[in-house]
Amino acid sequence: MTKRMSITSTQVAAICRGAAREGFIAELVIDGVTVRLLPEHLARPDQKPVKSKPTPEELLEDFLASQKKRGYF
């Protein structure tokens, strides 16, 4: 038995296409159920996981590298 959802399949498809176009992963919460839709290249187990947030050390390393590239060091 299926239950009618509060969002249509057309709306879900439009959200997914828009998220993919902008480089985001679509996450929908519908009637208390969370659905996360990942692109295939991120969902495959042979791929290295993508970090969602860099560590402070990585941010500092990137900043220092950019400053060095600009000749400040």
C-alpha cells in the first residue's frame, strides 16, 4: 500500500535537476522522512568520500599556499 506524498514526482525531479546543476546534493524531508539523492559518482563505494567541511589545519594550509603563490612569503 502506498501513501500519497505532499510533493509531486515532478517537483522532486525539478529539485534534483536544480541541485545537480548547481553542484549540490538534494536532500528532501517529506512527511518526516529524509531522502538524500546523490550523484552516481558519489554513491559508488569505490569512490573516496567527499569531506563536507575542511579542518582548520587544511584551511590554514590552503591560505598559506595561496599567500606563498602571490609572493608574500
